[in-house]
Amino acid sequence: MRTITVPEFLTDQELVATVQQLVDNDRSNLIGLLVHLGELDERKLYLEAAKPSMFAYCVEVLRMSEGTTFKRIAAARVARRFPIILEMIATGEMHLSGLSLLAKHLTEANHLDVLARGRNKSKREIEKLTAQLCPQPDTAPFTNKQGTRCTAACGLEFHHEVPFGLGGEHRVENIRLLCKPHNLAQARQDYGAEEIEQRIRESRPPERTVDPIAFPGEGATASRSRGSRQRLIP
């Protein structure tokens, strides 16, 4: 077991300095982790561990929590595209909760401006920023780019505009109604197709096997083949 020193004998100044050093170390370690996770993801090494997705690898092999995994994978992937993000994490100007919300809105053309607007912002402030970046109709069903509204009128599902798994909240301004197919399509975009397909597979009930029925006077071989036996007509 690791030995943990209880800091009760530190002076106030020493305690403050130690906590600051631990925070700095934590950020440094986080940056290293994101860089390596991104490379592992790019090489798809989770397949060699017999895992179907990066998410499954992080949760089942690295023992990360699901919420932490979503945020770190999102951060690792977007940081490979825009390395300036690593500098912002190192200085504390950007946290993973906020970055996971901004990730899908970042492009080559806008990332510097969007990241600057998200600098030193709280999660709630970044939620407002993402709403400005991608305004949505209140709670009406999904429309396409031409403005044609989905015709589904029943079986609608609640959709979190900022995904719940990435820190989105159950607030009216973050929720709209989508039909099941559109909700599933949006989930694949938010979380990745591999992750959603894996969750669908895990949610399916296991296949049931039915033992053959033995009928009076029949042996085991006869009972196994009864389903294929032709009916004799006298």
C-alpha cells in the first residue's frame, strides 16, 4: 500500500504551497495522460486488449469512471487536432468539463476564437457559450438543414443538446424532443458510433436456449429431432 503523509503538522503557508504544487503536478500528469490516450486511441490498441472501443478500454482496463472517461477521451481527441488546448489545461485556463462541451464545436477556422471565449469560464458559462455557437429551437423535433421538420408525432425522446454524459444538465434550455432514430443518430455523433453500438449490444438480453421437450415413449434422440419430424398421414 502507498504511504500517505497526513499534512496536519504543516504550517499554513506550507500547506497552501503544497496544495498548489499538487495541483500543478496533477495538471502536468493530466496532459501526459491525454497525449498518450490520444496516441493509443489513434493506434486502436484497445483492440489488442479485446475491447471494442476506447471507452470500454478506459472503463474496464484502466478502471476510470464513465464520466471521467467521456471527458478524457473527448479532450484527448480534440487536443490532437488543436495542441493549444494542452497549454490551456497546463495553466488552468481550461478544464475538462468545459472542454468536453466545446469539443464538437471546434473547427480549424474558429478554434482560437472559441477557446479564447471559453478561457477561465465556469461550466455553466461554457454551456451558455455552446448554446450561442449552435442555437437550437426550443423543444421542437429535429429539422434538417433545409428546415423540413421531422414528421414523427409520437414516441418522442428527450435529447440533451449538451450530452448528459459530457456534463450536460437536465434543464429546459438543454433539452429538446427527437424521434428515436434521430436521437440515436445524434448520440452516435456526440459519443462516437463505436461507443453507441457497444452500449446497444450490452443492453440486449442474452439469448435464451430452450431445452428439448421429451415426449412419452420417446428417447433423447427422438425428442431432439421431433421438431424436424414429418407428420405421417394414415
